[in-house]
Amino acid sequence: MLSRSKLLSIALSKYTIRPLFTSEAALKRNNPKYNKEPRKKVQEKKEVLPVFPQEVTEDGPEPDMPNPFTREKKTCILCKMNIVPDYKNVKLLSQFQSPFTGRVYGRHVTGLCKLQQERVEAEIVKAQHAAFMPTYLKSVEFLKDPKLFDPNKPIRPHPF
């Protein structure tokens, strides 16, 4: 009876292709299933970053320079001036009310933060219930007040 390696060599002798492994010992040596030797662990190379001197070169930017392209953070006008809306301050509250419909302008028009917008809306409702403000129209005496914002040019356009 012929061994496996002999059969392989006879079968492949007609062709130019030679087997990679000719003996069973070579097969076992390269097969991890039969290999009893522990595999060598490949150590990862730690990348060493170059250390730059603390001095600033003439052609490079300063290391602690702030980003020149960042926009200023927009703050709402009530937070900036530390104004707390009150239902008795009708002149302030009427700025956030439409002169034609009496509806309260949204945040995308007024530019207020969420907290101040909710406070303004709540105080407008209080003032309307206390009969300090009309519900459907803006009071005539407040029509010529200076504008805090332009309702025709909202900060963020409305989706419809």
C-alpha cells in the first residue's frame, strides 16, 4: 500500500504543479490543529509622535489660538439683558404678539431661548386673562414701539 504523499506525487507528476507539502510530518507541522508549539504573539508597534518645541515658529499658527471660524453663540435678548417677563409689563409682552392676529410669534421669529419663550407665552396668557392685553389684536398704543426683531425676516425660516 502506498502512502498518501506517494500517491500525491504520482498523481501530480504528470503535471508541472508540485504539491506544497510532500510528507505527513510537513502537513502536521504547518497545520495549527496538530501544532503543539504556542504561537508567537506579534507585538504591535507603538507609534511615537514627534515632539514639537513649545516655541512658535514664524510660519505656523499659535498652539492655543482659538478657532477664527467659530460663530458667536446667539443669546436671546431677554437673557442678555437679564429681563424676566411679567404679566404686568404689557409693553414688553406686546412686542412678541402679532399686531394683526394677536398670536404670539414663535421662537424661530423672536430668537428667544426655549425657557424665555415659554415664560413669555405664559405671561401673555396671564395678561390676557387679567385683561391687561387684548386677545385678538395688539393694542393701538403699542403699534409704534421699536421692534426687537423683524417678523418678516425670521432667524430660522418656517417649514411652510
